[in-house]
Amino acid sequence: MNSRRMKISRVAAEEWRALVRNRVAMIASLTLAALLVTSALLGVEQRNATEATRARYQATADEAFDAQPDRHPHRMVHYGQFVFRPLSALAFFDPGVDGFTGNTVFLEGHRQNSANFSEARQSSLLLRFGQLTPAFVLQTLAPLLIVFLAFGAVAREREQGILRLLLAQGLRPFELAAGKLWAYAGVVAAIAAPALLVLAAAALAGWAPPVPSLLMVSGYLVYLSIWAVAALLVSLLVRRSRDALIVLVAAWMGGVILAPRILPELAVARIPTPTRIETDVAIHHELKQIGDSHNPEDPYFSEFKAKTLARYGVEKVEELPVQWAGLVGMEGERLTSGLFDRYAREAFAREAEQNRLVRRFGVLSPLIAVRQLSMSLAATDTESHQDFLEQVERHRYAFVQALNLMQVTKIPNRNAGADPRISADHWKTLPSFTYQRPDVLLLAGDRIRDNLLVLVCWLAALLVGCGLAARRLGEATR
């Protein structure tokens, strides 16, 4: 080992020795480690319990639908189906927006329901102040601990006169900074180890996807390293450790507490979203313009009637070989579903634009970048939720049209009686909803790459800043 490496290792070892002797630092570190372990275990238990509950409810809802007696198919259209969103494997680590966007959708004819029954609506107000998850601890609490451990790395030695003595003995500023960096890289690894070991174990056991787990580990290590390097940079620049602590705590409050809460509000203010009532009113207004599928005398459906009679070569609907009301129902569902899809696409586009606006502020707060990265890799971001809603809507349309087709083909067009019904065996032929989990690397590949790039650029910029500050440190102590 050459002389420079020995000096850097010596500086790192001395820093570690000082941290170990600091009882407050040790107690805080052990407390954070306990929080990480606890949150990871609670997250796994809660994720498994929630998944089992949703699977049980889904099975109950499917059995209730299949157990319906002989009925008219259109009544089954309005009886509907419940579908529950399954959780991703990494939801235990970062539940993302799942607790706020809803997880249950009721499928029925003539309307497109959004997800409902979110955890935030069912649980206490405590949930709204943040869940105790590994992601929350690593994103919010771990940076604060790093700040308290590293704020005096150089500033305190300058105050005590040790810095000038070290440099006078031949230690170069670069070697001092490198040794401190090496020491706090170890601190970062030690702080993140409990949660990241759980992630690694889940990936190795085949329970969690390996590549997203590895990317998540890398993202959090870079994020925590950013805070360690930032703390060292401030400590290199200021003269007193007290000033370093004030600057770093202010940066933590601005970047971790305020920015993630203010920026989404700015995004919503810049790209306003209609309220649910406004959307419902607009949809009902357009539905009236389209026509009423339940009113055969409606102008649009009068034209549809003429085309249908011509297609079958008859003059009256009573002469049709298939049930006329069922054909009207299928056409009405096609029209209303097209309208619902347009409104849904517009809402998704607004949400995507709001999210893009917030992500641009990742250059101001690395928390935004790591939070977006974490949710994308855990498949708990808004885009994953939208993917679920899109799959649900495709299933809803196929489900409703299958029942409408039963009405067209199974119910007689004439002399059907006052209460025509078909066999209950038909309900069991309808497929149940099965959510096809997307590959997060395909669904969110661009966002994952961009957020990782933002984090790496943050780290690189701060390392360059440390190099320049170390050079300035040498000039100032001459």
C-alpha cells in the first residue's frame, strides 16, 4: 500500500473511531437500524396480509357472481363485478401511491368507475402522515442521521485547531477529504444495510424481481451517498461546525420536507385537474348528445335501427332474427365506452404532465428522483396504477358486451314473456379478471433511467465540489 492510500485509510479509521466513541451517534444509528428492520418486517407482513385479504375478497366476489340464479343478461350487466388490484412483490418496501389511489373497482354497464376503497380512506389519519416503511426511513430519516454524523467532519477539526496541525504534518487536503469520504461511505453502507439486505434476500429467494431489486439498492446507496458528500462539502466550506449543521438541516428541511409537498401543489395549480363532479357533469352532458341507448326513439338510435334493419333485410324490428334490445344495448355500450375512454385518456395525460413537471424538480431535490425511482421499481407509482385501470376497463368492456351478446342471441326477439331469463350456467362461462403484471423495466424504463441519471449527476457534482473545496482548504490554511 503506497503512502497516499495509507494516509487516506488512516483518516478514515480515525473518523470511524471518533464515531464509535460518540454514544449519541451510536444510539441514533442503532435506533435507525431497528426502525429499518421493524419497517421491513412490518412491510412484509402487511403486504402479505393485504394481498391475502384482496385475494379472498376477489374469490368471494367471483363466487357470488357465478352463484346468481337464472336471470335476464341485462340485469347481470347492472349486478356487475368487483375486481381488486393485486400488490406487487416490492410493495412491502415502497407502497407508493397504492394507499391513496384505491384498489377496488366495480365493473358495470353504462359507466366506468374509478378505483375506490383506498387504504387512506379506510385507515386512521395517522396513515396520512406517512407510513413506516423502509422507503420512508431511507428517504426521510436516514439523511438526517447522516447530517448529524457528518456535519462536523472537517469544521469541528478546524475549530479545535487539529486541521492546521494535520496539514502541517504533511497530510494533503485531498487526502483528508478522501479519507473522510471513505469513512462516510462506510457509514452510508452501515445505515442502509438492514433494509438493503432484506431486498437482496427477497431477490435471491426469488420472491422479488432481481433486476428491479438491484436497481433499487443502487438508487438508495447513491441517494444516501449524496447526503454524505453534501455534509462533507458543507463541512469543508464553513468555518464553524454550528454553521455547517444549520446549513445542512435547512437543506434537509427544504429538500426532504418542503419540496416534495409544495411541488405537487404547484404542478396541480399549473395543470389543473377537473373535480370528480365536474367530470361527471361533463360526461353526462356528452352522453345526452350521443343518445340514450334505453330509448329506441332517440335520433341516433333511430338511424342505428334503420341500418340494422337494412343489414338483416327486414322492415320491422320484430322480424329481426336476434333480440333488438340487446343490439341497442351493445351499440350504446360501444358509444359510452368510447366516451369514457376519451375522458380517462385525458385524465391520464394530465396526471402524466403533472408527474413530468414534478420530476423536472429532481434537479432541486434528489428526494424527488429517488422517490420516483423507488415507486417505479416497486410498481407502486401512478403509471402502474393506470396500467391496472386500463386492463380493468378492457375487461369491463368485454364482460358487459359478452352479457349483451347473450341477450342478443339467447333472449327471443318476440314473445319472450314478461320476465325472460337464461340459464345461470352462462355466468360461469364469463372469464374472471386476471391482472397481467407489467415488466416494470418496460413500463417505466425511461423514468428509471432518468431518475438514476439525476441521482448520479447530483453525486458527481457534489464530489467535484468536494475536490474544489479541498483545494481551497489547502490554500486557506497556508
